[in-house]
Amino acid sequence: MILIVRLFESAVKMKYDQPVHLLWLGLAVLFVAAALYLQHAGHKLEKETKAGHHGPKSVFPPAPSDDAPGH
């Protein structure tokens, strides 16, 4: 979190002489957001795993088994 604060502190002090500088700032913000999202998702997955859940449910129906009646 300290590195994120430092990034924004330096972004405030920086002089934006060319449009490419704003592009780099936007990319930095995007990377910070992605890193925070992945950290949150990993923490959430770890909590679900400890609670006994085994990941997200499948959107596909279960495959029929060979011992199903009617064969």
C-alpha cells in the first residue's frame, strides 16, 4: 500500500509535457488496479478453500455416468 501511495505522490509532482506521459500514468493506474484485484481474488479464493469450497461452480451440467438407468 505504501508503494501505491508513493506512486500517486510522484504522479502529482510529475510534469506532463507530452501526451505520452499521461498514457504512462494511465497504464500505471491500470496496473495498480489489476494488482489489487488479483490480490483480492487470491485472498477470496484462499478463504473459500479453507472453508471447504472447491472453487466456482461449473456452468455446465454434469456428464452422464455409464451406470445411469435406461441404457
